[in-house]
Amino acid sequence: MPPPHRKAPPVKARNTRRTAVRPVAIALAASVSVLSLTACGDEGSDDAAVKKGNDITVGLLLPDRDTARFEKFDYPLIKQEVASLTENKGKVRYANAEASVARQSEQFRKMIADKVDVILVDALNSKSIAPDVQKAKDAGIPVVAYDRLAEGPIDAYVSHDNELVGQVQARAILGELGENAENSKIVMMNGDPADPNTARFKSGALGELQGQVDIVQQYDTKEWKPAIAKANMEKAIKTVGLNNIDAVYSANDGMAGAVIEALKEAGATKMPPVTGQDANLDAVQRIVSGEQYMTVYKSFLLEATNAAKIAVAKVQGRSIEFAALTRETVDSPTQKNIPAMLVPVVALTKDNIKETVITDGVYTVKDICTPKYKADCAAIGLE
């Protein structure tokens, strides 16, 4: 069996060159302060957009339905914020690619043909989307990359410091392993290599784990599919041995669930620390029950509402507000100094569920503490 895991103090991420991990409530307050800046007068027009009033259409392209947050949070929040910013005159035209790169390209071209005013796109494949981004640029339609950095001439980027996400996940593993970390064997379940965020998650995690633990197996997971992650975890168990796996770095919650399922089916009675990302409801419940150690909570509220603010400001030509919203810059393989907003992230464990997803209104105690998890919730004071 793996060595016993020592409980370490809550993981806190160090400052990075872009942004730091901060409590969600503080981040929300800071965001409200920044976003209270509004433009006045005529600040000049933008390259890709003609100034418009409130009667605008925001095109929203999301990548899949397997990641619960996109349908449940991102789309409704963006739709609500666009309406709020435009006196209920603006609308969102939404399409989901359902994990198909070809379908997302078709949806993108349809948005251009329909002459939407701005496009928010969470690209399935950052490179293959570039020709569509160029077509939008040629048509005078600004493009904002959402959650994942797309290639091509995009106007802005809204996401998180994704290297920091990997760092937070890795530090959680190291903190939980404690003094046993040096002799521990770790399996890494990375995301889709076509997703530009995957490399950043991996880079952040490896920067923390290398030299501290023994990374015995690494896998990339096409399209982030849990079934592929489960098959790879089964391979890892056969290769390394169930009792020799001391922790699993899983890049998101969907794969974490599949990893845990594979461990259970192999006969594990006590789970090694397993990480995740996205704070899916089933992942939070697994954290409550002790099956999953942590997830990275990325405030859907901050990311989605700020993306809507940036999109509307860009269309309406409010450049002062746009600049206030995008105070950082990032580089893609095809473009330098892209205006960006990078939203803080938080390591969610059973110790801070109340302060994160419940305080932010993502879930209620009733959502989490169904009859199956009632006793586990009571044990950690979640009632």
C-alpha cells in the first residue's frame, strides 16, 4: 500500500508574473472596483469594430458538453451579463461544438455570415481556429478568446493564469504527501494536447513536481475524454502496481472521476490524492467523501461576466473601459501583446467549500449534500 499521507497546511500559491491566488471574495471585490471604471466622451474607434449602441449580438462558441460548467454556468452568465449591460437589448447567439473541431469551424463561419457584432470563442483547437479568426477580422468582427488562447488576430483574451493552475494542483499533491513526497510515485493524467491550456497546466505542474517526486507514468488525453483517461489509468495500474501509486495528477474533474473509477475497479480501498479542475458538482461531492483530494476552482462568475463586459465594450467602442478590463498581456504563437484579463484561481479542498463555491452561489449545501453524502457533509461541518 502507499505510504500514509500526512495532512499539510492548506496550499497557497506563490505570486507569479501575472496574477496570484487570492480568496474568491477578495478577488470579487477587486474586480468590482476595477470594473466600476467607465468611459466618457469619445475615446476613438477600434480597428475591428464600429461603435454601436445596445442592440448588439454577441456570438458565443463553447467547445463541449462533457465539461459541466459550460452549459450550466458560462453560457447563462454571459447571456445574463450581456442583457444587463445593454438594457436587455443585446442578445447572445450560442453554439456548442460538442467536441468537434470541424463543427466549431462551421459554427464560427455561420456567426460571420450572420454578421454578429463580436465573437467569444473557447477554441477546441487553437491552431485550426486561426483561419476563422482571420475571416472574422476581415469582416470587421472582433474576436475575444475565452478560457483558451486561440491563434490568429484576436482582440482580447479572458482566462486564468493557467501555469498557476498546474502549480496549485501540484502543490496540493506535495502538501498532502508531506514528508513522504520524496519517495512517492506519481501518475500524470494531462489534458488534450490540441488544447493550448494543456501545455500550460503541465508546465506549471512539472515545475513543482520534478525533483520532488518520481513521475512514473504520463498520459495525454485526447479531447479530455474521461473514457480515454480511464483506459490510461488502467494501463498505469498494470505497469506500476496499484499499491505503488501514491498520487494522481489529473488535469480536470472529468478525468479525475474516471481515474478514481479505475482505481476502485482495481481494488483500491483508500484513494491516493487525486487532483482536478473546474469544481464540477460531482467532483465537489467526491472531495466531501474523500475520494478526490482537491479541484481548482476558477470563478465562473468572474470569467464569464468579465468576458461579456470586454465583448460589449469592444463593440461599443468604449476603449477606456476596455483597457481597464484588460490590464495584462499574453502572447500566442501568432500574435504578441494580446490584451488579457487573467482571473485568480483557488485550490478547493474539503476545508474551504463554504468559502468558495457556496459563497459564490455556484452550489448550495443542498446541491452538494444529497442523501448519499449527508454523513460525509456532517463530518466536515457542511450542513
